[in-house]
Amino acid sequence: MGFDEFLEKGSIAEEPVLTAGDLARGHLKPTRGLTFRPYWWEAAPRQHTSPALPKRSDVVIVGSGFTGLSAALTLLRHGRSVVVLERGVPGYGASTRNGGQIGSGNQKFRVKRLIELRGPAKAAAMLREGVRMLDYIEHLIATEKIACHFKRCGRFRAAVQPEHYESMARDMEDLHAIADVESFMVPKSELHSEIGTDVFFGGSILPQDASLHPGLYHAGLMQRIQEGGGHIIGNAAAQDISGDEHDGHSITTPLGSIKARDVIIATNGYTDGLVPELGRRIVPIGSGLIATGEIPEDTLSRLLPKNRVYGNTNRVFYYFRAAPGERRLIWGGRVGRLANNTSPLAFRHLARDMLHVFPELADVPVTHGWDGTIGYTYDEVPHLGRAATGMYYALGYCGTGVSRATYFGNKIALQLLGRSDGRTAFDDLSFPSFPVHTLAKRAVPVVETWYRFLDATKR
Ligand SMILES: Cc1cc2nc3c(=O)[nH]c(=O)nc-3n(C[C@H](O)[C@H](O)[C@H](O)COP(=O)(O)OP(=O)(O)OC[C@H]3O[C@@H](n4cnc5c(N)ncnc54)[C@H](O)[C@@H]3O)c2cc1C
């Protein structure tokens, strides 16, 4: 045993690990075993290499998440040279930090509300495209042969109030009528066929929703891009972009500058003032997750008998699932506000929520806690298109981005190539700014607290 291993296994092995019960109660000593990095990075460690910055490329993509990589892969497959610039380590952002739950985004609005906002024809087109996004990610993973535990496991959305069950049932009927989406309801009397708890009032199942391992999916995309001759360069923040669509763009980074005919901005929740007209249209919102240690097999199969992905109907909701191939639970929700993300306190509320649903997990260790940033838009739909200076963009997935970022990345690349199959139902939507952007950013905790109050008081 080496010294480091001795330190890890030998000297402090006597200390008990931090359990979910300790964390929920705020008994934070000892914290052995809790690390503050994404669980997904264990199987897919981040690559720290920074190859030299080429002098020029057909296309430069800013941001190395699913949007940027999906766009890069499409462009490479159509014979374009591509450089992906990343401020941090490649895959630093939400794409390797998320819950790995794959949906269509169709549950962001009730169908009736979407029709009120957009009219019946546009609402139908958007909802049908949501279904195609799910099909697209499955197709991409299969054709690129990416081993990432993709599975059409279905989603269980748990009703936290009896009224939520009724309104979900009506919404599922509307969804079927307008976009042919398959679903079914599970009444409270049959709850245990789906989940081992009594705290919910039944729920809905979307059997076509899916799950994957986000770290492995991201690593697989990176590998295909590198095999195809694309460059993904870490520690290379785009600091300034000058030029236009006629003369091309010059992008300044700490590693030097690079020229490109076209640029795609794929920075979603990490969008800042680089392109001010996009910065004004995105508000970053934090989301946090914890991973538990091993749960006994019979317990886990009683709690999650169908091994789906799960969420609830609250405005400030939580979401959870088992880790693929392991007997751990991954539990996500709002980000901790009272402590920074390298303190166990930042994750206490997640353990509390988890034990409210599954009290028998109190003795299970908590091994990972991490957070990330989602990109919210004012109208709560994602947007893609061209900014004033001719740069392309795709962003604003409002927390449902595994399939949507993959799909929008592909579509924005096809639009850049001038192809008619790049068109989407989202192309002609106006992209509103937040009325007072700095206030909107500061208001996030206030709005969230208000929503939690409404959730708690059953309004
Ligand atoms: C904690 C969490 C849980 C989530 N869970 C789910 C889920 O279960 N299901 C789901 O569908 N969605 C989920 N999402 C949302 C989903 O992960 C995102 O919508 C999606 O990954 C966005 O991908 P992206 O490529 O657009 O952005 P990101 O993956 O965030 O990548 C943007 C990248 O841009 C980089 N960047 C920013 N500025 C610059 C610059 N100037 N120069 C260079 N690089 C720059 C950032 O460092 C970042 O790496 C979750 C998000 C979070 C944070």
C-alpha cells in the first residue's frame, strides 16, 4: 500500500462516512467520503489536455457541451474543419453535471397553456418536434456507437397533490390528441408498482422518455470529434469576437487568436457578456445533485421497481434515478443558497427531500455533491438562430437539455450549412430579452423562495 493509499484507506478508514441522515440533520462531522465533483466524472474523467490553437478553421464553436459537440460532429461529417473552444476543462458545463434524464421538453407548459401562448398549429409543431428530439439523440448514439447506457426507461412524474394528478391526467390526454404522445396514469392505489413510497398521489408515465450516463455520452461525442479531425481546446475562453459574416470572424483567447468564417455560440447557462445580445436573453440558474453510496439490492428494487427516471409536480421540483449499472441513487433539485458548493451544507436540502420520500435511506452514505448552471429564457423555450453580427447560436434549454441541446446543436450546424433539413419549428420565434437583466439574475432566489412557499402551501 502506497502512502497516499494508506492515507485514504488506512489512517482515516476508522472514521464513519457521512450518511444521508447526518447530512439531512446538519450533523456534518465527519465528512469522509463526500467529494464535491460530479459522480459522472468517475467513469468519464475530464481530459485536461490543451492542444495548440490552430490559426484558422471553417467554424469555431464556443462551448464544449452537448450543443457544441453535436454541432461539431454534424459539421465534421459534412466536411468542415471545426475548433471547439472551452473556457474550462472540456465538458466543464452542465452537459457532464446533469441528471441524465432524457425528455422532450414537452412538459414545460401544459398543452392548453402552450396553445394559448402560441396558437394550435405552432404548439402542435413544437410538441411534435420535442418527440423528434428524443428520437434524434437515440439515433445519434446508435449511429456513432457511443456506449453510454442509453435506455428508454420511461419517466414517472409523481403528483405531490391530488389536484396535480387530475390536471396531469387531462394534460396527458391533450398531449396525445395534439402530438400523439403515448402516456398512462398510475393512481395512488397502484403507486407501489412504480415507487416504494406513500408520499405521492399517483403519477404519470411517459414510457418513451429515457436515461443515459451524461459523462460517458459526452466522452463518446468528444472521441468521435477527435477521431474525425476536430479540435476541442480547453482553457481557451473566447474573450472577444470581431468581424462579421462577410469577412469572417477573429476570436481572441488566452492561447492566441483564431480566424473562422463562421462562429456558433453554445454557452447556454454559462453565457456571459461575450455576445451582449445573447447575454441579455439568458439568466443562469443553479441546480445541485447528490449521489449516494451503495444501496442494498432488495431495497433499491423495492424503491424503484421499474428503474425509470423520476420527478415531481412541484414548481421547484426534485428529480432522481438510479445510477446506471450501480445501486446508487442520484438525487437533484435546487441549488443550495446558504453555503458554497464545497460545503456539505449546500446539499443538505437534497438529502432532506430524499429522506422525505425514502426515509429508509437514512443510513446510506452520501458520496458526491455537485452543481451546475442551467440557462433560462424569458419565454421558457430554447432558441436558435443568428445574432446581429452573423454568429449562430443555440441555447436556453431551461433545464431540459440532454436531448434538446443535442438536437439544436445538429440543427444549427445544418442551418449554417444552408440545408433545408436544418429548419425547426423554433426558428421564427422571437427571442425576448429579460426586461431588466441584472435584476432578473438577482431575483432568482426570491422567485424560487416564493414558488417553494406556493408548493408548501398547496396553492
Ligand atoms: C445540475 C443539472 C442537472 C440537469 N439535469 C438535466 C436532466 O436530467 N435532463 C435534461 O434534459 N437536462 C438537464 N439539465 C440541463 C442540461 O444539462 C443542459 O441543458 C445541457 O447540458 C446544455 O448543454 P450546452 O452544451 O448547451 O451547455 P453546457 O453543457 O453548459 O456547456 C456550455 C459550455 O460553454 C462554456 N463557455 C461559456 N462561456 C465560454 C467562453 N467565453 N469561451 C469558451 N467556453 C465558454 C462553459 O464553460 C460550458 O462548458 C441539467 C442541468 C444541470 C446544471
